[in-house]
Amino acid sequence: MASPLKITVSQEQGQVPVTVFHLVGDIDNSSYEELQAQAKSAYQAGSHYLLLDLTKVKYMSSAGLRALHNIFDLLNAGASEETQKKMKRGILDGSYKSPYLKLLNPSRDVKRTLSTSGFDMFLEIHTNAKAAVNSFN
Amino acid sequence: MPLSTSLSLTATKKDLIEVRQFIEETGDKFGLDPELIARVRLAIDEAAANVLEHGYQNRPGMLEVVLKQEKADLVGQISDKAFSFDPTLAPPPDLSVPAPLRSPGGMGLTLIRQALDEMRYEKPLTGGNCLIMVWRNVFHSSNAAG
């Protein structure tokens, strides 16, 4: 059943400190800006590694993709010019996965939206929370 | 009797959740497969979001959603009173460019096109827009009375 988005935040320690957003509800045109705003707040407070736990997200529209893209850009904003060039080469040859933004447990429908839009090409998708946190380095 | 149901509301984007609930409840009532309901929900939510964001510029506006059976097909109609815009003519994003190198956004119509079998646009004489979406061969022959 459709439901509004709620976000709770936790901090986990893997190889590096990881901020985890636990999302419950739908990411749509009315809620994606809240997700972006919370990511921006976390980034400004010092979070550089973000895991989005999508286990309880049943629906994500293209507005959710817009939020993921903007968060991806935000987390890459501090990278050096050389790193940005390397990233662009990796994106073009299909080998790049974001070291800063990863996804946990998207539903079948959310996965389809990610693959239709090509977002699964540059965002790692994990199914185990502990392994996901430990994959950041 | 062919199945038909509608939702009419003065909407802002906060009401998209009500539109999706309407699709989910109607899909259950029509006995549709959950995977199909998910595709219908995506297509209609995206189309309604476009109307509310671009057509009405985030101000409240009339939105009517109809779901009905036409023989074996499921037909969705979204009507509004916003300025005329035919989304079937909108160019798709260049998907040969990897997603992170494209501008954020602009994927709504691509998701809509992938979620349905046919999309048509009609311009009502009374103004506004009507977008018609079709999913083919949804209803079994015993139920396809329309």
C-alpha cells in the first residue's frame, strides 16, 4: 500500500564511518526533495559514505532517480580533478561504481526502475547490511 | 459489464499517494496481476506527477484518473485542465550517454513508455489534456465483455 516517506539515520562503523539512511515508504515527486535535503545535511555534517537502506521502500519513481543522481553528484563534489577524470573514464567504459553511495535491498520494482534508467551500472546494490557497510573503504 | 472506475480530485504533488492508492485498490478489484499493477502504478504516477509539476507548476489543479476495461485491454486515462502539452511527442533522453553523465531528471517518460503497451494523446475540445495508456490482453476471455 502506498505510504509517505520516513527517514531515520544511523551511523555504522566499517572500514570507514558509514551513514545509513533507513527509508520507509515511497520515494516520489513529493518526497524526493526531503531525501536530498537529509543527504545534504549529513554531508555538511561530515558524512562522506552513504548507504541507502531501501528494504522498506515499495515504490520509487523517476523523482527518486533524480534524488539519487543529485546525492551522487553531492558526494563526488569534493573529489580532485584527477579523480573526476578517472571517474568519467570508468563511467564511460562501464567499470565505475560509486565508492560513496550504495544501495541496500531494493525491491523487485525499484530494481527494475534502477536498471531501466541505467543507475544499477554505477551504484552498487547489496543484499546484506553488514557486508554493505564493510564494502566502503 | 466492462469494469470501470475513476478518481477525480483537485491535486498537488502531495496527492500522488492517493492516486497510487487508487491504482493499487482498483488493480486488486479488477483482479490484476501484482506485477501489472506495479507497471500501471508507475506509468500513472509519473504521468500525474508531470501534470502537477509542469502543467500546473505545483499549484493545485484538477486531475481525473480513469481505469477501465476495453475488451481484453486495460485502459488508463489521465485528464487535466493545464495548458496543452502532448507528452507523446517529447524526445526521450539519450540513453547512449551513461546516467551519471546526463543531467539529473528527465527519466519519467522513459519509465512510462517501458511500463505500458501504447500511449496516445487527445486534446479535449473543452481544453486541457487527456493521456490514454493501454495495456493489452490483460483480461481473460471469460471476463472480456467490454
